[in-house]
Amino acid sequence: MALTVSTLLLLPLMNGRAPLGGTVAALCCFMVAYTIANVVLYTVNMDYSRPDTGGTDFTVLSSFGLVCSFVAASIGLAAADRVGYPAVAVAAIVLVAAGVVLGLSHQRRFPHRPGPAVGPTAEQPTEQSAVDGVKAVA
């Protein structure tokens, strides 16, 4: 929702007739919304990462998102050259809304499973693993 509103605030800039103050405010709103969206995306990526291969899982998931972003940006710029930035911005808003709806419906298909309980029966880290963050194997 915040990305939609902030993109709409950028429409005067995309038309080439934007006051400086409004442009600065719109860009600030856009960057805040974009940062929030990235935090959510990376949080989901961390949630889907497996404990034993978390670094690789997170990197692959994040890289896939970045590749999609670069491809979409390239397509968007080519389309903006042909039909103009405002039309591409409106199309982007529609795609973001569709993605949110699709993502929410996908997530609702899978019930939330709580992680393992942390308590006195959980394995306590050894002195060696506490120092270097790697579990020692005997």
C-alpha cells in the first residue's frame, strides 16, 4: 500500500512538472516504502532458509529476487521509452497489488509451524562453539 501511494506521489515528476519540495517528499516516501518492502522480503527469505544451509538458502532466495528486479527494471525502462513513465508506473502499481494478493493467498495455504522450543533440554553451546560460532563435532 505504501509503495502504491508513494508511486502515485511520483506521477508529477514522471510527467516532468513537479515542484522541488513535492519531489523530495515523494522520493522520501518512496524510499521508506521500498525499505519496508525489502525488510519484509528478507525476513521471509530468512524464514524459508533451513538451519543447516541458511547462508546458502538466504543468498539464493535474495539473488533470485534481485535478478527478477533487474529484469523487471529493464523491461520497465524499455516500456517507458515507448509509452511513457506514467503508464509504466500505473502498470507497476497493478503488478505490485496483484503480487501482494497472490503472495497472501499462497501463504495462507500453508499453516504456520512453530519452530523448536528453546528450553533446558535444548543443547547448550560448548565453550568452543560460543567462541567461533561453529558447532564442534567429536
